[in-house]
Amino acid sequence: MADTSMTDLSYVRTEMVPDAPAPRRDTGFVGWLRQNLFSSWANTLLTLLGAWVIWVVVPPLIQFSLIDAVWTGENREACTTIAQGGVLPDGWFGACWPYVGDYFAQFVYGRYPFDARWRVDIVFVLFAIGLVPMLIPSAPFKRENILYMSVIFPVAALLLLTGGHFDYGPFITGQGFWIDYLILTVIVCAIVYAWGRATGTTSLGPVRVTGLSMVAIAVLLFILGIDFGLSHVETDVWGGLLVTLVIAVTGIAASLPLGILLALGRRSNMPIVRAVCVAFIEFWRGVPLITVLFMSSVMLPLFLPEGVTFDKLLRALIGVALFSAAYMAEVVRGGLQAISKGQYEGADAVGLTYWQKTRLIVLPQALTLVIPGIVNTFIGLFKDTTLVLIIGLFDFLGQMQSSFTDPTWASPVQATTAYFFAAVVYWVFCFAMSRYSIFTERRLSTGHKH
């Protein structure tokens, strides 16, 4: 019998084994289906349920909006199957798009004077010129862009839409007003400086910001009083998409900075400031927006002195901005609470003041963490603009509802067509905001990576 105790049974491979192809079930379209739609029995059930919902909802929408729709015509007869010799059981075609085309200008401008609508178009163009570069991260001149959108554009839009040349009355145009305003500016700056000293802040930054803000208000009052030769257009005739965008953009632009200040105030160590901010936030969060609009339109004039009035749209803008700021404050406060204590201690260790620490260390991280919540608040605000109809402001949806009284296009499919068109428009705006939110999150890498 041979002795095998000393036999070398080891084997050393001299070449790498070629990579074997992945299983077919884990690659390609089949692999994507297994990983994303049928990875478990629960996901499989949800996939089948979603497919059934799509099958039930999408084909009828396509049938109504495209296949059975009418695309040309001058009145309601164009949308009747009787006039076209059709045999549909309900006597009507699908969507009546000629009606939308006939009322499209009214859906955008409302009752804004026809010969002055070029001013609205210029405002839309100016808004796009400032918004698009600001949303592109690689676009240059960001500081100038922000200055344009926060200062130049609002003033230009207000002058174009209203016509400017505001009559302030003898209270402002009197000789003593500007002297009183100068004294008020000095007093406000002194209060801000004293507050900073009380909180241990030696920087004069808040005082400079306050002084520049007071000067900016004075310059704005002066500019709005100049006659540029434009006809005055009352806000009562504004309507359609114009009112929707004015309310939404103003509410968004005002609620974010005000919400940040309220969130910082709620976390302040000063009892009075914290109590005021908490009371403000809880009050506005506890009242429905429809009640806020109703009170601003109906009840507020009852408490004003005789002869003193505020524009209805201005009252709605203030109410929406304050209401949204309360919700925004809670979103921002969630981001502030997520910042670790070490970030605050590190900022204190290098000798940063409160405002430097907040501006350079805390807020950038906090706002980055709550981007989804901020955009969600913006989307809710954009959709809530439809509530202004209760105070007599005809926004995009309200303008559509007012068109239902026109007998020229009255038909059983008129309202359905209008609401379908409104849903598409609102979806485009809200979907665009949500996608940009996702883009910003990915660019800033705010997600948790494993």
C-alpha cells in the first residue's frame, strides 16, 4: 500500500476565475421589477393595487380629455353630440377645450384692463428672469440675483401692477412726517442696540440692518408716490393666475424669514421674547386660514377709525403671510433642535457672537435638514390660495367658477373641463416645487447614506 501521508494535496490557482454573469432574474428589466415592485409579498400586493387604480382612473381621463374631447368651436354647440351628429348616450362629447381657450386670458388676468395687460406680462417676465438664475446652483452673481429678487423686483412689480403714484394723504405728505420718521428711526436703532447689549452682543450688525431697513422703507414710500404716467388699476379687478401667484409668492417670501425669526425667538433665553413668539405661533396655528381671511376682510374694518381703510388684497396678503409664518417657525424649530450641542459649543469656543453663530453655523445646517418640510409648507400655501374666494378675491380657481354663469359655454362638461384644467395647472406648479426640493436635497447630500 502506497504511503500518502507525505503527498502534497494543495492546489494554487495561477489564473483568476472569469467573472460569471449575474443571474437573469437580478439584472435588466426583470431584476428592476423584482427589486422595486415585487421584492416581498407586501410590495407585490401594493404593486397590484396601484396597477388596478391606474387602470381604473387613467383610461377614463384619457378618454375624456383627449379622445372624446372637442378642440375647436365658438360656443356650447361645438361640444354637443347633437350638433355633430353623434350618438353618445349623454348627448355631449368629452372635454370642451374651446371653452378653456376662450376664457384663457380671463383665467390668467382676471378682469385686469385689456390695454394694461402688457404690464402683467412684464411682471411675469421679470419674475422669470430673477427666479431661473436663482434656482440654478452654477449661475453666477448670486448676491446680485438675491438683491434683485428681494428689492428691485417687488418694487417694480408693485409699480407696474398698481400704476404707482399712491396718495398717502396729509399724514405722510405733511412737512413734519419725515422729521418724525427720522426720530423714530433713531429710537428703533437705539432699542435694537440696547437689546443687543442686554443679550451680550457687541456687534453693530443688527443696528445697521435696522437702520438700513428704515431707510429702505422711506425710499420705498418716496418711489411709490412718484407719478410714472401709468393708469391706476385697483386690486378689485385683479384675478386669475395673477392673484394666485401674487398671494403665493408674497406668502412664501414673507413667511420664511419671519418663520426663522419666530423659531429663534421661541428658543431664546429671554423670557419675554420667548413668550411672545410662543403666543404668536400657537395663536395662528390654532386658527383655520379661512377664519383668518374672513376676519381680515369683514371684522378688521370694524375696528379701524372712520375713513381708514386697507386694500382687500393687502389684508389677505398679511393674513396669509402671518399664518404661514407660524407653521414655518415650527418647521425651522425642528431643524434647530436637530443640531447637536457640540456645534453651539464649538461656535462659542472660537468667539463667535450670537448672530454670527446663528448665521454661519446653526441656520445653514438647520435649514438644510428641514428642506422637505419647508417645501411642503410652500406647496400647502400655494394650494391654500384658493380660499381667498371667500373674501371676494377671484384667484385662478375662483375665476373659473365665475365663468360657469356664462350661457355661451354652459354645458354638463363645462365644470368638469374647468376643474380638470385647474388640477393640471396646480399639479404642474406643486410637482415642480417638489422635484426641485429633491434636487436640492441630493445636491446638499442631506440624506443618510449607508
